[in-house]
Amino acid sequence: MTARGITLFLAALLTLMPRAASAGAWTQPEGETELIAGVTYSRAAVGFDHAGRAGAPLRYEKVLAQLHAEYGWNDWLTLIAAPVYAHARLVARARPPELGNDAAIEAGLRVRLLDDVGMLSAQLTAKSAGAFDMSVSADGAPGRQLELRLLYGTNFTLFGRPGFLDAEVAQRWIAGPRADEVPIDLTLGLRVMERDRILLQSFNIIGQGNSSPPYSYYRAHKLALSVVTDIRPGLCLQSGGYVSPAGQNALAEQGVVVNLWVRF
């Protein structure tokens, strides 16, 4: 694999990390807090090249620890904070090992726009990161990120079981040589038992055409399946995994996720 290929793979390390299945388009009730703390372990043995084909063999591992916190300032305004820490290692042919070890924090707010036909909201966040968080930086160069996200959610009943659909699209501006991005996230949730919900999620990142060398166009896609179990009121456990079925200049990644949800 070329140096440019390794750089592109590293650039996609965190852009497609599965987000915690938080309130989505819904704002938090006034005075209530939701915390989602979790760990993700993932690995990859190959990556997708510029034509979307599985490329040269590689060895990639990542451990990601994250906390997603939301607080209902009032019924239509939710405050958000999400620190993250990651440790990753990439070994590719004819190249020295690449090691990443750093932290980042994202913060912002979500505003409810409409709630008469489902829930429509807008979210604005900013993220500052160190050298490893390649979704917002490039080999140590400053790369702060600003994101504007539109979210829509609705509840439904299927075979007598309550469920919900959450659809999100965003514009992500990234400082430095990395291209700006368009994230598209979909979540389908269904309560299958009294204490258990199933979440089927799709995470997608499409790079835009404003990058500078050595970066170029890329896209990445992940499918995730998890189960959220109610332990007691206000406490849930989420466990599941994800795969990358397709991509371009991105890792063919597989991972497992464990999150603890706390509401008070």
C-alpha cells in the first residue's frame, strides 16, 4: 500500500464511528439528562481502494471510548457534550506501523423546530481534536470541525410493537487539507420484548471535492445491529456490532460496541 493510501485510510478512522443511539431528533425534557458511555473495538484486514474494490492486505485495530451527554435546557433546546478517546494502530505492507492515540471533544445544541408530524430539529456542534482524530485533523495539523445537522424522527407501531425511525443529514466543515463531509445516518428501532429493543442503523460519510493533497475523494458506509436492554428505570445496556459493506478509499471495518445509557 502506498503512503497516500495509508494516509487516506487513517483519514477515515473516526469519520464512520457508530454514534451512540441517543435521542436523535427528539429534544430532552426540561431539566433531564441522558448519558451514554461506551467502548468500541474494531479491526480491519483490508480496505476499499479508489475504485471501491478490496485493496491490499493490512492490519488495523482501534479501541474507542466515548461519552455522549445531553441536557434539556428547556423542552425545545437540548445541550450536547461528547468527549472521545481513541487508540488505533495500522500496519500495512512496506510501511512502518502507524499509531494514533489522542482525545477530542464535541459540544453544541439541538433545537426543536416542529413536532406536529413527527419531530424535526436542527443541531449545531463544534469539535476540537488532537492529531489522531482524523475526522477533524490531518497528521497533526489543526482541523477543527463545525457541523450543521437536520434531524427527523417519528414513532410507529409494527405488529403491535412500538418503534421509531430517525433520519439525519448534515454538512460538516473541516479546517485544513481534509475535504468537507456529508454524513447521512439512519436508525430504525423496534421493541421486540418487554425489556429489549433492536436498533438497525446505517452510518454513511461522503467526502466533498475540496480536499488538498494527499487527500482525495472518499466515501464510507457502515451497517450496525444492536440490542438495548432495560436493566431498571433510567438504566439501559446496549450491545451489538457493525460492518463496512462498501466504501472508497476507506477501511473495510468490523467492530463491536457496548454502551451504558443513564437517564436522570
